[in-house]
Amino acid sequence: MRPAPRVPGVGTPRGWLLGVVALVGALAYLDSLVWVFLLIYAVVLLALLAAAWSWWCGRHLRLFRETRDGARVVGQELVERFTLENDSGLPIRLVEVRDHSRVPGARATRVVSLAPRQIVTWESTRRLSSRGRYELGPTELRVADPFGLFPRRLTQPTSDTLVVHPALVAVPGRSLPGGLADLARHRKSPERDKLEPGAQGSRSVRRRPGSRTLPGPASAASTDLLVLLDLCRESHHGEGPDSSLEYAVTVAASVAHAAAGEGRAVSLATSDQQLGRIPAGRGELHDRTLLDYLATARDDGAIPFSELVTGEMTSWRHRGGVVLITADGSLEWVEAVAAASAPGDRALAIFLDPAGFSSQAATKIPAQWRLVVDLWVVHHGDDLARLDALHGRAVV
């Protein structure tokens, strides 16, 4: 990391002062001149005055750091307001403000001068380039006396924690499985009634006292959506924003957001190290919980995606649609979907082709995949905001 540039007057070495004291002391010792002793007293007095000035200004320097309210999503701009106040009666020639936040692009330096009782305010704007959980701070203040003899460093602790959610792209919510469109189509199918008698509305729902029932169809539970996200380390390729992991997390967040916009309850299950699972729910708080989890999701899992599919889809039968998001090109998870799916139900699989994220050749999609699941294929470099349900890919 490149060191921050030195600001004149803040942190200046005091070697020249020591040299002057040594020279004057030598003259006083050799000649016993009165003016030499007066010069020594003047230098000592100047040093004491500079030290007291630096100490006093440091005690009366205040920094306030504020962040505007609102959602934090990759691609948005983070605006912070800094307020620096000098509530002493002495001027401060230079104050260096260093931001040591871990937010990408936040290590900025600003130098200001303050008159007695002056307040200076400025804003810092940066574009959020990666998801995650970051601390806003600490912030370091470097202040010195007018001669730069006694610099001081003051550290303001972390002011807040910033959670940056994955980017959200426009996913066609009505094309997700298990929605009202699928429900209406299945109700019209007599074969479904023969194969699955009593399937609709079979789940009992416990209501807490004082809870409010949301308006919807009689079998609202059947419109729930389960999102299965493959976070096995063996499935993903690439690093940084162009990795298959970032594509997968963006798609998962966008699918959940689109389903919530249709009034559906969304559940999330992942194959990471924690085997994270968020039960189905609705509302702003539930959406925030989903996005908070995806903000820090990592591909650190060890179990294959097929095991997650088997365990989650078996217990999810008749509750709604299923969306699977994976970069695993093996056949095992497709076979697991076929074994765990209820008759007549088709899950949607969003497959991230490893080609482009790694040196692998383009994946040849077996015909069996399309017989078992509805398939969307995403390639490296695709504009995820142009996902098209009809073509099953990002339309360029």
C-alpha cells in the first residue's frame, strides 16, 4: 500500500530545534555571553509554548461523522458528512484528517485550517463496489502547533457499521415457479387433482396473538418460494467482482427481491460452511435479513449441492416454487431435483456456466437437465439486468 503523503507542518521532524539548542549551548559554554543565555531561554520558552499550544488544540478538537440514511447496495454512492470543530480560542494552522475505514476506496486524506471557534463541514462521496460488512472508522486526526514542533495524533473510534447488499437486477417475478400464474395453471389441470389430492393448503399456519392476516388466495402457502444457493467451494470459479460467486449472490438477491415484490414469502438455504437457512417470511424486516445474509456470503462450503437439494426440497414439497442457483456442471444435483420434486412441479435452475469464470470449456447442457427443470443459463459477461425468462438467458 502506498504511504500517505506527508503534509507540511504536521509531523515535521524536530531535528532543527535540537541542532539550534546544541549550538547555542556550545557557544554559552565557550564564551559565557549573556545574549547566548537569552537565546537559550527563548528557545526553551518557544518549545514550552508550542507544546502547550498543541496539547490545548488537541483537547478542543471535535470530529463528527454522519452517514445519510438509506439502503446500501453495490453500485450506489455512499455519502458521508464530516464536521470538524475547533472550540478553543486558538487557531489551528493545519489539521490532517485520515479515514481508516475498510470500505473500498475510503482511505482518503483531507487537510483543513481552523480559526478560533470555527466549524468546517465537508462531504465525502464514494461508489460502493463490493458487498460486505464494513466499519466506518477509525478516523485519525493529526494536529500540531504553528511551528510544527509537537504534532499529535488523535484517533476517533469506529462510528458505525455499514452493510453493503448485493446488487439488485430486474428479474421477471411472474416467471418464477410456484407463483400465482403457476397456481392458476395447476388448478385447471385435472391430472394434478388426481395425483395430489389435498396438496393445496395442507400446511397449517400458527398465528401469534394480534397478528394480521395478509390478503391473498386461499392457499397462499403454496405461493412461497425456496431459493437454494450453491456455496460449495468446489462449484465456483474466479475471483473478485467477475467471479461466479458474485454472479450467484447477485442472482439470488434479485430473485428473492422480485418474489417479495409479488407478495410471496421467500425462504433461503445455502451450502456454505454454516449451512445457513432463513425460513419463509414476508415484510421489510425479512427482506433485510435475507440481504444482510447474502452481503457476507462466501463459497466456503464442503458439502455438494446435491445434498442441499435433497435435504431442502424433500421437506418443501407442496409449499411453492423452488429456484436453484449453481455453477456445478455435474449431473448429481439434477438427479437430486428429479428425486425430490413432487409430481407436476418443476423447479427453476439458474446455471452459471463455469466457462469464462475459469479456463474450462463451455458446458454442454445435457438434455436430461431440461426434462427435469426449467433452465436459465448465465455466462460470464452477461448483463444480469437483461435476464429473459422466454429465452432462459441474458438477452444482449
